[in-house]
Amino acid sequence: MLDPGGVAGACHRRTFSRHHGQPRVSGNVADVLRAARCRRTDRLRRFDYFTLSFSDLQRVKTFHDAISPMDPRVTELHCIMPLVNVPSVMIHGILSYYRASRVAHRSVALQPVQDKRDKKQVPGGLKLHQYANLYFHARNPMLFKRKTEASVLCVLRVSTQVLSVNGTVITDQNAASDYVRFLSPTQWDLLPWNAIFARNWTHPDDRIAYWRHRAQKCAEVLVPNGVAFSYVNGAYVVDAATSNALSGQGFALPIDIDSDLFFY
């Protein structure tokens, strides 16, 4: 059964439907745009694809405003990326697992986790591996597992504008979790923000709390197929040597050294 509070909820929420193999918005905004496209001009007797009334524009603006007041700690999104992949990212963007498999790249993914993700389907959307995945906060268990590889990694800084990309989904924990909820970006208030931005997720006296918090730290933003490089605003690296290496890959956006992000 689909979660009525998730991406396949009531019509007043942002939901998804199939359209040429892609999920698309089928809630308020899509209805507004579709209605505008189906208006006929009396004089020309043709479809008018460009005319939106003032009330239409207000409703579209309301949808985007519902995303913009997200938790104030969400100033950007993160993608953990090997330096050797950056030239490809500058050309193709941040790709889904499926699309990345078609180009030469190095993966930081853990294979048992990828095997689990390969079997997942987003309710009303695509298969999980058809989404490019970003984190709300990269200082998480995934990056901690790769701590010893920090000198060959960077964290790409991605604009929150990507949340408005058609079909984008957010999760309240690691998308591979058995207990994950897939939500619309407008449902951001359902995410455990304090847990996501906590510096420590260990709970020595409560193993269940540890497992839950570890998954919550890896809450994700899932973007269909890929994230265009135009959404990337810069990168974080662990030290000056890694900064020089990233610049040497032709990366011309701002690079900030943040050793704490990489657990140093």
C-alpha cells in the first residue's frame, strides 16, 4: 500500500504519474499548467501554451514557496564524489546509478547496499537506481566509512533549487532502509532535521536508536536520472593538497577546505 502521506498521497499533495517513462508532477502545479495549455484562444483557435492568469501564477508561486522555507540549516545539498569523476560530472552532471554505469567512473558505493537499492522502487516513481542521490548533510556514516580516502574525494555543493526539478523525491533516512518514507519536497517538515544535522549518531546504550539514527543521517534527495552541473556551486575538500588536485581536474568553482566535514 502506498503511504498516503508520501509521494502518492491525496490530490492536494505533490504526487507522481508515469509520462513517457518519467515521473511527473500531477498535483496542483501540473493541473494549473495543464489547464493553461488547454485554453484555446478565440481568435486563433489554437492551443495557447504561454498564457497563465494571475491566479495561476499565484498557485505556482505557492508551490515553490512551500519548498523554500525548508529547515534553515538546509542551505545546500551534498554529493560525495571521487576526484577522478569530476571531469565527467562537469560534462554529464551527477548521474543516477543506471546512467553512470554507461560512462567510465569510480564508485564510492558499498556493493551490498547497492544490491539492496537495485531492488527498490519509489512508490509512484522510478526504480531507486534511476535517481541521482544527494545528501542533506555529507558528514554522515557514508563519508565516515570513506574517511581514509578523503584525499581522493570531494563533496560537491549542490543548489537547493534542484528540489524543484520535476519528479524529485526526498527521504527521511537512507533510501535503502526498510523503514524509509519517500516524500514530496513540500513535505520537508516530516524529516528528522535534528537527527540529520547531529554531529554524532552513536547511542552506546541503545542499539536500536543507533541503527535508526545512522539511517536518518543519510536522508536523501532523489533527482530523476541526474543533476545538471549547472546546479553545482562549489566543493569541499579535506586539505590544500586535495584542493590543488581538484583544481587540476579543471574544476573552476569555489573550493573550500573543511577538514571537519571529512572527520579530521
